Amino acid sequence: MRFKIPNLPLFSPKTLNPLTPKPHMASLLTAPEAQARTLHSDPPQDLDDVLCSDQHQQQEEQQQTFADTAPSLCLSGESRIERAWAHWSKLGRPKLIVAPMVDNSELPFRMLCRKYGADAAYTPMLHSRIFTESEKYRDQEFTTCKEDRPLFVQFCANDPEVLLEAAKRVEPYCDYVDINLGCPQRIARRGNYGAFLMDNLPLIKSLVENLVQNLHVPVSCKVRIFPDLQDTIKYARMLEDAGCSLLAVHGRTRDEKDQKKVRANWDAIKAVKNSLRIPVLANGNIRHMDDVHDCLEATGADGVLSAESLLENPALFSGFRTAEWVPGNEESKKDGKLDQADLLVEYLKLCEQYPVPWRMIRAHVHKMLGQWFRIHPHIREDLNAQSILTFEFLYSIVDRLRELGAGIPLHLKETNAATICANGSAT
């Protein structure tokens, strides 16, 4: 069941406690799908839907589970580190994570990725000021459901109080409130948020500390690296000292925007991991499961994030890969009996279940069927000509491509029986 944030007075951080996780998703998977999840440990499940069940009973359960929870800033440094790891462990120490993507990591896409192996996911970046001011924005841009956990809700911000107000609204529905400190786009420069706050470290510190002092849910941050490694390490330590419970590091600088031309710096991520005591996630160069294994080994990170590659292939974390990333050795690959049109149909069905703006759906159609459209560009032109989309039209596009024989299968490596262990190593 889909739910949205109610128009209620904000909860007090002194009385509201976060939800407790339990194993989930097993009931949603068929036997073959469950087998595909052997790449990683099963992620935990959350309590029942906050809004579709007895809210009073829900809050009692939360309070019983987290009766001793308090905002982190009142704890000693050692206690904060211990609690950061305790929380990460309760979530099952997820390794395979859907990165935050503006207009792209919305609920239906998150649920599709979870079905195909993702342990956790970020929401798209939400604008904290607009989120606090606009009910319409909240209703359209942030939706979730009981199976959508563990979940990071990410905000961009440059005002500590505005960010706190936004964070309080989502605190009951997520496992981390995340601060976007890595967006390098021009709109972030104009809005003075994301990676452009790297020029104002005292402001970043105040954003983190204000959340840590007033929320019960942990605070995480997603950053880019500085050109100088020592600056990056000092930055990361400042965030940890401010109370950040988890740090995701994109191994590129603010100016390195072209991911196809500039490889992420895994050495820098390793240096950050070795310098911190909180969980660290690696972001960059994750195109298939071999990259996952290599990144975990090279960086020592506690998990990996994937973004662009997942948009084209949401089954990446189950071991599927597009032909672009299949080695030339024929013995190392096989037809996975799945293609991107299959994934798109599943995604569209999820969109019918969990409605999202059509602009998001249109973007996913182009990403998942991009290779197919290059073979049959007239179908893409028909899609672009539609000012108003319907599910019937989108399903018909898949049917037309099938009739034209445009199928491009995803592949599985024969060696994909490998699993990601709880300590992050590959076996």
C-alpha cells in the first residue's frame, strides 16, 4: 500500500521514535526471484504501514523498541560511533544500494530494484524549502510503502532550520535522513546547495549538527571529494565529529561531472574509510556485479551505490548485465532470459500501483529502452510526439518492439553464484 505524509502538526522529536526493522520482501518474491537474491544477505523489514493501520498502536511499538533512543549530539563520541554501527547492523548492513537520482529513484523504481537485489535505496533529492512549503510537492515527490525499507530520504538545503522542519516530516518513514552535499549541477550552484556548500564548511557542519541534535533517526551525508586528498579526509572527519552516522562518498570532484570520461577515485574512498569510524559507502564506477566485488575489495567500504547503470538495467544487483559489459569469452556469459522490456513492463505495473508524475515514467522508458530505440528510432519518435502519456500507449510500445524482433537480452555470468558476505567481501 502506498502512503503519503499526512497534513498533521509536526511530531516532536522528544516523543517520536524511528521505526524498527524486520526481515521483508520474502512474501513478494516467487521462488526464482528469491533465488536471485542470493547475491546478498536479506534486508530487514519494517513495521506495518504507518498510515493505513492504527497510528496509536504504531507509536507504542516504536516507543517500546526505541525507549532508550535520544538525539545523538548529547552522547559522547564513542557512544555515537557505537550507535551508528548498531543501527547499521539492525538494518542488516545492506551492501547493494540504489543511489539518489533526481526524478529517477522514486518509489516504483526503488521497488523494482529491490526485487532484483537492492538491499536499500535513497529517495530522489528533495528540496527542503519547497518540501516544507508545498503540500503538492510533498504528495508528488515523496511516497513510500511498508516494503520500501531500508530507506534514505535525501534533502538539499542551506538553512539548518528549514532542513530540520523538512526532516521532521519524513522521520517516521525512513531509516536515515540524508543531506545532499554532492550535487555538482548548475542548478545546485544557483540554489547554493549540494557540492557547492563545500565552499562553506561551517554551514555544512551546522546543517548536520542541527539534525543530529533534534532527530531520533540517524543523519547521513553524501559527498564528493576535494581535489586534495587531505582536504577530503578533514572534511569527512568534520562530518563524523558533527554527528553524521553514515557517509556515502562519490569518488569524483565537484568539477568531474562526466562519469563516462572520468573514473571515480576508489583510492580516495579507501582513504576516507580508513580515516573514519562510522560506516562508509562507495559511489562511482558500479556498472555490474564484478565492479561491486572489485570496489568493496579496493575500498573496504561497507556498501556500494549505483545510479546511472541501474537506470538502464534495474536488475544489475541480481547479476544481470547489458551486452556492453559482457566479456568476450563466451563461456563467461549466458542469456539471462530477461530483457529491458520485461523490466519496463514490471516498472509500469508498479507505477500503476504506486502513482508518480509522468515525467518520471517517461524518463525511465527512455533509459530502459534506449538501446532498442537506437535500432528502431521511429518508435522513439512516436513516444516523443505524445504530450500526454497513458499506460496503454506505453505497453503498446513494448508490443511493437517485440513484433519487430528488437529483443536485446540481458546476460548472466556463469560465475554469478558469488555472494556478498556480511563483512563486505566477495566469496
